[in-house]
Amino acid sequence: MDYQAVLSEVWDAVRPVVGQGRVATYIPALAAVDPRRFGMALATVEGDVYGVGDWREPFSIQSISKVFTLALTLARDGDALWKRVGKEPSGNPFNSLVQLEYEQGIPRNPFINAGALVITDRLQRLTGDARGTLRDFLRAESGNPSVDFDPVIAASEADHGHRNRALAHFMASYGNMEGAVPEVLEHYFWQCSLAMSCADLARACGFLARHGQRADGSRLLTRSQAKQVNAVMLTCGTYDAAGEFAYRVGLPGKSGVGGGIIAVIPNRCGLCVWSPGLDARGNSVAGVEALDRFTTLTGLSIF
Ligand code: DON
């Protein structure tokens, strides 16, 4: 398949949609991004990379980081992890507090904020440096040693992180935080602030297309664990829009409020699209449209 031609066709088709939606405004550093940006990249399991638009431009990965912290933690902890966090879609916004009280401090899944905080807590206990472990992993998988945190975004997250603090303390009250809440939050804010391009992220999610095998051929996840992460992405990766994303795109995917979305085609490639205008549920409008067009054009959904 001529991936470069397909991406060009997708880019042409989504041009009218680019700029629609609203950029995330909950922190000033994200509100300043131009909503007319658009980039898309595809990295094959063999290591070839294709891209269009702003595909080499770093952006704030935000909640896309939750896929990688989950994988790193699952690799070390195995099934024990699922005692502290569920794997069902939440049907609620990503930062909702309501469900957590009904479910006694056990978050529905690892991709809503509460669940991601549990994962970061565990990764911190396991490694002593959750954010550093994540950054080093992403540098290795993307093949880009300059992948790094954006300290302005990290500071802004901390300044406006009241809801995440509330979620973390609430879980601590149920005994579902191992470490000190401020330390866990610090690592969480920094993980969200990582800046990567579509090319970096398309390569970095390649291990999920290779059934758990890393870029250097070593194994991070068992085949079964890679299936588990992909399945949780499909059912929970776009929050209360996961049903619509599965319906339109038909791939495991994970979005972030920076406007990025990664998606995985097992055995074939990792994909990443970035456009900062978000819909009401926090997913990139042009990003979802582009992935919808891509799978419709190529027939490469998992269904
Ligand atoms: O926790 C937060 O509010 C952000 N740092 C991450 C949010 C995010 O990307 C959720 N996703 N769409």
C-alpha cells in the first residue's frame, strides 16, 4: 500500500475540518496553541515512517502518556495491577469525581485521570522515578533522544491541578494510593507535559502493533498483555466517546487534550494524528475525522 499517498488523500479530505473545535483552555500553555495545525504520521512495524502536515512538530502529549505508563506498569506488575484499577469504559468525562465515590476509590479504567494516577503511583513505587522511566522508554521507542518534558506545561498543570489533587486525595482516603499524594501528582503532571511529534508517537506505539515487542526486538509485554492494552484503548481510550470512536475508526486509540490521538493497527503500524481543536468530550475534531477517513479509505480497521 502507498501509505504516503493515502495520508495525502486523508489530509486533503480533512482540510475543511481543521480548525474546528476548541483548544483546551484549562491551562494557559495549551490555550495558546494555534487550532489550525494538523499533522499525521504512520510508522510501520518494520520501521518506515510516513507523514503529512505538521507531523514533525512536537506537541503536548497529555493523556496519550497514560498508554505508556500502563504498559510499563503492567509489564512489571502483571494482573495484580487490576486489583487497584478496573478495565471497563467509564461513560463519564475523564476527570469525573462522581463515579469514584460510588466505586469506593477504585477507578473504572487506567485512562481516566483517577486510573492514570493509580498507575503513576504504582510505577513510581516500582521504579523510584515514574516520569524518568517513561521519558527514557519513549526516547528509545521513538528513536528520538531529544524527547523531553515541557517545563512550562508541567508548571501550568501543577498550578491548575485542583481536580487531580482532589481525585488523588479521594483515592488515598480509600487506601488506593501507595505513595505520598504530592509526589504522585508531581510525576503525573510531568508525564502529561512530554512534548512529542506525530512521527515520535507513531513509532513509540509500535510495540503495541508488534504484540509487545519493543523497537530493539526485546519484549516489554507478553502477547496477551499487548492485546489487553489494545483492548482497553479500544473501549476506554477516548473516554465517553469510546463507542463513537470505535464505530467511526475501528482501531484501538488514545487521545489527549493537546489534540493528539494515537491508534494501532496490529501487525502493521502505529498511527498518530494531531490537531488541537477539540470536541466537547476532549477529542481532536480533525484527528478523529482523519482516522475515520484513513480506515474507511484503506479498509484497515480491526473489524
Ligand atoms: O489531567 C489532566 O487534566 C491533563 N494533564 C491530561 C488530560 C487529558 O489529556 C485528558 N484527555 N483527553
